[in-house]
Amino acid sequence: MQRQARSPRRAAVLAAAILAVGLSVSAPATGATAATPAAPDSSPARTAGSPPASVPAAAPAAADGWTGTWSVSPQSGGPSYNRQTLRQIVHTGIGGTSARLRISNAFGSAPLTVADVHVALSTSGPSVNTGTDRTVTFGGQTSLTVPAGGSAVSDQVAFTVPALSDVAVSLYLPQPTGSATYHQQGTRTNYLASGDVSASATLSGASTTGSYSFLTNLDVQNPAAQGAVVTLGASITDGVASAQDSNRRWPDDLARRLAAGGRTVGVLNQGISGNKLLSDGAGQSALARFDRDVLGQPGVRWVVLSDDPINDLGSGSPPTGAQLISGIQQLISRAHQAGLSFLCSTLTPFQGSGGWTQAGENARAAINAFVRGSGSGCDGLIDQDTATHDPANPARYLPAYDAGDHLHPNEAGLQAIADAVNLSYFGPPGQPVGDWIALRAHANGKFVTAPNSGASALIAASASADTAAQFDELDQGNGLIALRAHANGMLVTAENAGAGPLIANRTAVGLWETFQLIRNPDHSVSLKAQANGKYVTAENAGAASLIANRDAIGPWEEFDLAAP
């Protein structure tokens, strides 16, 4: 179901903007468009369908060239910090030529002081590539104080952000913070160390956390960006049941699909595990946080309403289908007033879970019928229900997609949700991020392949450029590329800092996954691994696996570049 796209209407969004050149701090204020302190998560639940409480909208950046590439939704109730460094790893969607950060104190009870903020490419664990490290300033200063209820946007940072990569953001907290504004379900290993060690290459003896604190956004400047899509939802969107550090939430899967399809669209995950559409609880309700978490996102053009209503239906006194449909209609209207396209989702099955009731199932059926109907007002439909349910028992997940609790899909189910998104909703593709290429080794005239569906090391052994020999060339800027194997969709790495053979087994671009593409005088190409500065060779005249262990280019280090 695809409907005519709406023309952008930005007046409502821009009217709420509080954005200045350099440092931008939103603070508590009065008035219809002022940023006001958000109510804490523990506030009493409202009656289903009642108007939402006021929530501050973060300053949008639709007209200033910034597009979000990563985000999380802030919540109350995080841990406290004092004289400690947080190093948090974020996974990008689109790349860019420069970056900026947003620090949130939305749920703080006192001013928050942050100092010595750094951004760098992540390598592994708490380690970073120090050659990429940049200091982040706020209004030209290396420290800032964010008022309770407010947020701050950094200055522009001259930092090349690769697409589909891991970026480390380090910040020092020199004073007691009180309970942090945080995002609980990070599904990511982040690091905490004593003292100010933001600029360190690694954090020795660091403790770990699975949440994000204070950091809510990484934005980029990219002239090819087509805008950002916000995925608004609960635990299914937040990535529950996906593996830690795997970047296999369905919005991550969607980001990879968009990139492979030639669309430079930021995917901003605003899922909160346990979140509801109508009432507060695990985070503020979708109705209450819509202005901040959707309309306030940089470059937003589309919003997907995903799985929030499932938690309403699984509560002790669930609202009716009609009440939930009314809430959805409110969000559709607010999105359209701001010039956004609203993509509705059907609700996935949940029979067999602890919160399932027949009344909830009836309401789910009513909501799904509404969003599938021609009069819903939705600008498109993502049929998560059809993508994941068991055809023989539509109230339950297909067993292959069930994480085991009958409420959450596993990684295969999350991929099925991402695959159900019609990419044409986001406009025609531009120049693809990486048209596939193949590499034919001069050593033996064979194409480099990722054998055994990518499970084995790369080797020059194929007589043709079949699927296993095809790779996406991902431009990382400054003559650097990454290679994504069609055999398994994974990135090629110079394993063990180049001491091991090349193999396609990574989900994010870091130092080991980055190569300098060198064009030789005979029109062949060579690859220089950034992991160790060595050239990639087709070892033993192509009879052995590719490995980066040569100091000079000879025939074994030369490859012909083939493309479709």
C-alpha cells in the first residue's frame, strides 16, 4: 500500500526550533514553543486517549544541512557518575564529512557538567583509532553545563563519519551527575573508567554497561542525504532478542537495505523497551514524546509507528482498539502538520506471551484492519504481522521467527520486518553507496571469493564473478574503502590486526575493515590494509588465502577491478 507522498511543510517544526550557530542549549522556559522540562517516567499514567503531557522538542535541523545517523530515546532513572569517563559506541547508518553530538539532561534534577568530549573511530572493545580522534567543543569550549531538563548540541567537528560503522564518543563527567538521563536497552557494550581518559587509545580496567547515558544523537553533514526516517516503537524496535553488539535490530537491518539500494537515508531508532502508545511507564508514552523524539530529529522526513500498542494491549487493563486507533490518528495528524510522511505498521502476533488475552487479540485485529484500510491516513504500510506470523496460526509467530517468549521476534524475524519495508517510500535511489565489484587476481587469473557463504577466508579461486565473488565497495572517504561480501552481507576484515587472513565476518567498519584502494599504472588495483599498513596479497600464487603481509606491490598484490 503506497500513497502519494506529501509535500514538506516545515513551519510547525521550525517554529519550535531553538538552534544557534555553534553551541545550542535548550533550557526550561515558558511559552508554547519553549523547551520545558519533561515529566519523569514515574509520573502517573494518563487515561487512555487523553492529551499528552508537554515534552520539549529538540531543535530540528531540516534546513541547515544536518541529518541524523544515530540516535536513542532518553529515559529517566539512569545511574550516577562522578569523575569518570564514559566511552560509548554508536553504530552509524549514513556517512558524512563532519559530525556533531547532542547531550541530553532531559530528566536530570540538577545541571549536568560535561568536559573533554572526544569522537573517534572505534576499533575493538574500548579501543579507538587515535589517528581519527577529534576533540568536540560546545560554543568553542571544551566543557559545558546543561541545565536540568535541557540539552546541548556541539559545534561542527571535522570528522569523517563512515557509513555503517562504529564510532566511539568519550566524555568526562567531572562532578556528581545524579541519576542520569539514559537509554536503558542499548544492546551495546559501552565502557566506564575512572578519571579523565577521554583521549586515551584504550580504557584499561574499564567496567562495562549495556546502556547509553546523556548521549542521544550523532548527526552528519552529507550533501547526498535524502533525509532521515524515525522508527518509533518499543522493545521490538529497540532490538530486544538481538545479540549484544551485533547491530541486528530491525532498524539496523533497514539501514543496510537502504544503503545497498542506493538511498542515503538516516535511520533513527527511537524505540524504548516496554514503551506504550497511550500511557507512560517504561519511558514517556509515544504521544507524550512525539515532539522531541520524532519532530525534533535532524533532517526527519518520515516516521514509522511500530510496536508501541502491543504493550498497551498486554497491560492489566488494556485500552480498546478504538482508543488505540484514536491515539494513532493523533500521531498521524501531528506528523502531517509538520510535513512528515507517516508509515503505519501492523502489530505482530503475541499469543502465547504472558500479556495475551482474547480482548487484546481482538483489539490487535481492529488496529491492523484500520492501518490496512484506505481511509487510515497512513502514507504507507509496513505489514509486520504478515511478515512474521505463522500462516497456519496467524495469532502466533512463525516458529522460525519466535525468540522463544512469543512476544519478540528473533534476529531472523527482525530481518523479516526490515525486509517488509517498501524502499520506494523513501524516493528513488541515488548513486548507490556501493555498486558491486569483483577482484581478479593477477597471481592466478581467478576471482577473489568468500567461500562457504563467507565462513571461510577470502581466496582467489573462482572462475567467474558469481555471487560469492561480489562485494559492495563502500566509500569511506580519502581514498579508503570497505568491502561487504554478497556471500553473507558481512564486511571484510584483516583479521587479528592483519596477522590473520582476510575474512568477511564483521558488521561494522573499523580500522581492520578499512583499506586504501591504490590504482596502479597498468590499471590494476591494490589494497593496503589500514590495520597494519601492509598490502593484501594472493598468497602462494593464489593457492592460499588473501592476507595483508606485503611491504611492496608485485603481481601477487595486483587485482583487476571488475564491475557489473
